[in-house]
Amino acid sequence: MAHIVTISGHDVISVSHENKEILIFKNVEQLSDFATEKWMNISEKAIKDKGCFTVALSGGKTPMTLYQKLANLKNSLPWDKTHIFLVDERFVPYEDKESNYNMINQTLLRHVKIPKENIHPISTKEDTPQASAIKYEEDLISYFKLSQGESLKFDLILLGIGEDGHTASLFPDSPSLKENKHLAIAITPSDTSKKERITLTFSVINNADNIIFLACGTNKAKIVKEVLEEENSLLPAAIVKPKKGKLVFLMDESAGSCLSI
Ligand code: 6PG
């Protein structure tokens, strides 16, 4: 059942179902203001509960406004207690314009006082994407001090959605969707002209305490409808179902324009 709620003086369409909340904003600005507030609340709670806040960030265009807004808050955020990880990365050097780390650094990290040791990019210096995935998995195990078989729990994971329904670098019909042993894996896109990638797996994504999806633009409207309204959809974005955590789907009016609410 859809309601109109007022968030920071703006009317927003809201639909809640079990642990999933869908919010439709007028535009990316309002959506990003709300995502900033969510980030602050989740971070505050995590730091109060356990002394630090762990977040995994996606690449793509949609989250750039959010990253810039976080950067503009400058040092009012507890960066010394915030640990930034990446959801996925292209197997390219950090200086490459396709590098997610590059984008996140340009929009957010270089503008704030975050200690270097709190930034955990996916290393792409290795010889192969497979070696990079192994290295990232080792980094995660070491930072989270995981013992054998123990699951990893991010406080927050930010995800985007592709027009084909991919999320992170988990693409439709790929065997990677069933991966449940590894925390991170290498992906070779079926379109071989595209860059190889490294991504977190669903075993990590669905174990997060909070997942926020960001979707904007009319080009996302059809896939957003399919992901949210088609029962038993096997699209990667539809497989995002946090075991215990909360799932929030933030979109602008264009991305939400095909929904039946
Ligand atoms: C990436 C991603 C990817 C992205 C979606 C949506 O690095 O490209 O992590 O999953 O989130 O493709 O991208 P847009 O935000 O650009 O639409």
C-alpha cells in the first residue's frame, strides 16, 4: 500500500513490505539528501554499537550526487571511524576513468579527512582479475577478522541497478549468482569488449545489516518494475534479499514511472 510521506519538506511516495521499503523522490537531489541522512543514522548507530562503521560503495553514475553531498558535509562525519570498501571494480588501474575507486576518490574521498588505512579499494595491481579477487577476499577476512566459515557483515551496502537487472558486477544468468563459498570473485562479462571485473558475492551482500539501492532515470523504469513486481524474478537485483537486514529502494520519479503503485 502506497502512502505519501513528507521527508525534509518534500512529498515522497512510500511503500513498505516486510523488511523492504520503497521510496520515490522527485529527483536525484532529494533522493541523495535522504540517502545522506540514512548514511548518517546507520553510521551513528554502528559506531555507538561497535565503535566503527563499515560501508561498501558501488560505482556507476547514480551515487555520484550522494558522494558529493557526503563530501560537502566535510568533517562533520566521523571519518576516522568509517571504513570504506568497494562493492565491485573493473580490472583497470586506479587512474583509469572506468575505475570505481577513481570515481569514489574524485567525488568523495579526496575531499574528506579519512585516514588512508580506512580506505579498502579492490587492488587491481595483480596479474589477473582472479588474483585481484583473491587479494580482496584476503583483505576482507583480515579486516573483519573472520574465522573459517564465518560470515561477513557490512553495516551498509550501496547498490545500483543496470538496465539488464545486474547489480554490483553480478550479471543475469551468470554462474556467479550461485557463488556461495567466496566473498569476492572475478567476472568476465559475456560481452568481451567490456572490462573484466571483481565483485562481492551475494553471500556478502545479503548478509549486510542495511542495503540501499539507488535507481534514477527513465531507462531504469522497466527493469525496476520487473525487479520489484515480478514474483520469483531471477534477475540479480531481485536476488538481493537481506537475511536479517533492511532493504531500502530509493528511486526518482522516472525510474519509478512504470510501477503499478
Ligand atoms: C558499476 C556498478 C554497477 C552499477 C549499475 C548502475 O561499477 O558500474 O557497480 O552495478 O551500480 O550499473 O549504474 P548507474 O548508476 O550508472 O546507472
